[in-house]
Amino acid sequence: MKKYLLIMLLIIISSCQVQDEKIYSINKDKQDISTIQIKPKDTTINEGSVKTGENFIDTIENKTVIDTALLNRKIVTRATYQANHINSLRKAIDLYNSNQSLNMFLTKFAFDGQEASKPINFNLEPNSITYSFNQLYNEGYLSGKFILVNLSEEKDGKINVDIMFQHKQDKIFRFAMSYDKKRDIFVINAVFIPKKYDEQTVKFYRRLYSIYLNDDNFGV
């Protein structure tokens, strides 16, 4: 009888140990699951997508995720603004605003847009819309800051700077420049709107660069 009771006691103890192990295993699994970190969504920018200011900083599961691609692009773009051609454009605008006359940063064609004053060996893109500093001033564009939209260099060393003004975002203007080595400045040969910057394209860039367009500290 004693042997029988001893055997039953051992069976009960063994059963309790197995049950405890199962409970421990379940609790451990739950603990492992609870410690898994939620990965932030992919915020990488591609050229076919549009990022706005609302996407720059997202909150996911109480975690702040900074879009590093946009942040890096902003740093690179800001560094570009330190270049000579951007400084020359800003100085040309400032000088015109203070005097409304021809200055060393402008050719006469960039100043008045008259066909007779077009620089030699300078050809505008077909179907482009010609502007001048006189016209830009009269339409209120020169009173605010601008951001860089595109930058390109031609084979002969000329620079094309495409900008959008922060306070009037309806157009993208191209400032065609050439380098004046003696004065170490870029001279603006012409101002025009290339055919590719139609209404839909302007809307696209306005959304794409909305962070910069709405940041007065970022404009030049």
C-alpha cells in the first residue's frame, strides 16, 4: 500500500513539473513577442513620389521617425546655395530692388528682355517664354526669397539655374548665366521659362519642394 501511494505521489509531482514548464514556455513566448520592436515604415524617396512637409517627421507607435533621405537632400541643397552662381543671382536681385537699373550681374537683355539687346552667341530654348528683370519686378516676383529647383551646366561652361519664388509659386524661372573670371561673378544673360515647366510640372515641383518653399529660413 505504501509503495502504491509513493508511486502515485511521484506521478503527481512529475505532472506538476510538466505543467509548470508549459506555463513558463507560454509566458516566455509572450514576453519575446512583446519585446519585438516595430520597424518604422520605409520613407525612402524615389523620383516618382512626392513628399510633403507632413511626411518629414512621422510618429509610429510613439516612436519619432525622421525621413533621413529628405534631411540629407535638404543639407545638400543648402550647401549648393553657398555656390557663386546662387550668390550672384541673389546680389543681382538685391541690387535691382534698390536701384531698378542695370547692374554688373545683368546683361541688357536680362534687364529689359528686348530682342535687340540679346547677347551674341546666346540662343534661347525653342518655345520658351522670355522674361526680364523689369517684368519680374513689375509682377512682384523679386520682392521675396527663392529656392533652387534644378541646376544644369552646358558644355561651354554656362550655368542654368532654375528657381521658384517662395511667395509666388506659380512659375519656375530659368536664369542662364556665364562666368566672368575677372570679377569672379556669374552674369545673367537671360531670364525665361522653358517649355517643360508647364502648369502641371510646376504643381509637381511645388508639392515636391513644399518643405523648402514653406521654410523662410531656407530660401535665399
